[in-house]
Amino acid sequence: MNSKAQNNSYQQFLDERTHNGQLRQCLSHQASSSAVEITVNEQTVINFSSNDYLGLSHHPAIIQASTQALQQYGTGTCSSRLITGTTHLTTQLETTLARWLKKEAAIVFPSGYQANISILQALFNKDVLEEEVYVFADRLNHASLVDGMTASKARWQRYRHCDLNHLEHFLKKAPLHANKWIITDSVFSMDGDYPDLNALALLAKQYNAQVFLDEAHGIGVFGNKTSSGLAEHHGVTEDIDLIMGTFSKALGSSGAFVAGNQTLIDYLINTARGFIYTTALPPAVIAANLKAVEIVQQEPHHRETLWKNIEYFQQLSGTVKNSDLNEIHSPIIAIPAKDEALLRLWQEELLSQGYWVHGIRPPTVPQGSQRLRLSLSAAHTTLQIQHLREVLNNLV
Ligand SMILES: *Cc1c(COP(=O)(O)O)cnc(C)c1O
């Protein structure tokens, strides 16, 4: 085939997406002095689509720590972690994470996507381990977990979303002494719901399985004592074998980590390709992450304000007739739309009223389950939440 013919099929794909109203494009916006405002096409709107749940992206102490590291270390590490990409700041961050998550050790990755792919690929690699690994995963797990399992070539089965009976059905069938892992998001990124972690931890014990928990949306949001995530909230931190989390949501910055026992972490340092074959995060980002981990522990009021906002939104929604909402469990709120045209209409109307609320469409969510996904932040004011609810009342 000549190159022109090949380009045609790419164009054809794009034309189809455009025709179906599903073409994906990046929206660029100007700088903003607030965690919840964005300026798009000269219009400043309130952002209800960011995962900056605590508003930490604009926290003065974090910006200061990051600026100082930038001055001291320069802009980049220009090396992978195992060569010269590890600074004192990195070591300090990893020690702090391990202590926070009550694990023996932790390592940092450049992004959550990269962490999940390379951790799962390494963890289930039967060529290295010389044994078959049995993997059980929630059907709605994040794309990065799905990609990691695919890359691992492990034997994996997906149980129905948060359905622990279905999980047990699969666990029962696997050999008791085989190497088994349960893989799940803690808070699900598109629905904001979560599994019963106590029951899940019990099942894991009963069937001799290990648990990998992706706390991307749990870190900073849950945990009454130290804000370390949903595992802390349910008191099961010690029963989770690997806790993965990101700095890119409630911690307001970028990058990810995993914490576990020394053997598992040393194994990952030696085998996780996304840890080994990539340049380490810049010191300015590591310093921001370190400060953010300290701040969520020292300043619980960010989390408390977030939950006040969640309760306020819930209270306002409770008074709406034929409530449009599924139950609210977290700062992530999904409002289903009957079709994509309606979803687009809602999104445009919200924008014209000053609110940025993103519509989520397949294939990010299952076919037919398009929805508005709004996320609340500690940085939203009650007035902003009240106005948003009023606009939604007239739409939905
Ligand atoms: C966002 C997200 C990731 C990816 O993290 P990034 O740092 O954005 O790459 C992984 N898992 C879940 C559940 C997420 O929501």
C-alpha cells in the first residue's frame, strides 16, 4: 500500500468521529490565579471539571517549595531514576510516602498511567516469575489498569462492577496456592462510587489473594486522620498489598507512586519498565509533591471544606424533584444524559452561564452511558455551588 492510501484510512476515522460528534480535541486556556477558574476564549468560567479536589494546585507553600527546588536543582534531572535521576528530594518523598501509607517502601513514577501499565506488566510477568498469575479486576477499572493487564499477558478475569459475589465466584475457581491478585480502583473516576473495601479485604484473606488498590481519586479526599485515601477510611490500609496513588488529582501536581512491602517494591525497581526506562520527574515537581503530602496531613481543613461542599451539593440536590442524580459518594458526580446531543446542549448551556462541566462520552465510558461529570473542590464557594445547582435545575 502506498502512503497516501494509508493516510486515507486515518482521515476516514476522523471524519467518522466528526460526523458522530465524537471528535476529541484539546481545549487550551489562559493562566489563572485560582484553582477553580479557567479563561477560555476571553471568558472566565468556574471550573467544575478539574480533579483538583483540595485546590492545592495554587497553594502558596507548595508553589514556594517547588520554586525553591527549581532554583536549587534546575529544570530537569535529564536522567532515569537508576542512573542520576534520584535526588535527596526523591528519597525524602519516597520515605514520607511509605510512612504515610504504613508500608515498608514506596517508589515514584512520572505519571499514574505509566505507573499502572508498568507495575501490572511487571507484577504478572510469568516469564520472569516462572509461574502463572491469576488476576481479578473490576470491569470499570481505569484504562491504565486495563492496559497494564493486557501488556502483562496474565490470565485475567473481569468481575461485574463492585460486585464482590462475582469476584468470589472467580476466586473460588482458582487454585488456593496460586499467585492471585485483585485489582481495583478505590474511588471510580467516572462514577465516583467505590467497592466495600472491608469485604474485599476479607475475601482476599480467605482466598489467599493479594490486593492492588488504585487510590488516584481517594488520596487526599478520604481518611479522617491523615487523608491517605479510601483504605484509611475503611481501616484496611494494612490489608492492601500495593497502594498506588497519583499526585495529579487532590495533591494538585503531577506524577504517581506505589507503596508496599520491601520485596514488592524492590522487584518493581528491577522490573517495571516505566520506572527504569524513563527520565525521572523534575525536582520542582518532586518538591511540590513532597510539600503537598505534608500539607494534606497538617491541614485537614482542605478535606473538611471539600466534604462540606459535597454535603451542600447533596442537600441542594435532595430538594430537586425527580432527582437527576445517582447517590453521591464522593466529589465526583455523574449526571446521565439520554443521548449525546442532549449532553452537548447541556455543556453549551452551562458554559454560556459561566460553568465549565465536561461531558464524558464513550469510549471513555460504556456505550450509552454518556454523562456530565462534575467534580467538586474545596476551592469552590458555596455561592458557586448554589448557582451551578440552579442552572442544572433548569436544564436537567
Ligand atoms: C487519573 C487516573 C490515573 C492516571 O493518573 P495520571 O497521573 O493522570 O496519569 C490512574 N488511575 C485512575 C483511577 C485515574 O483516575
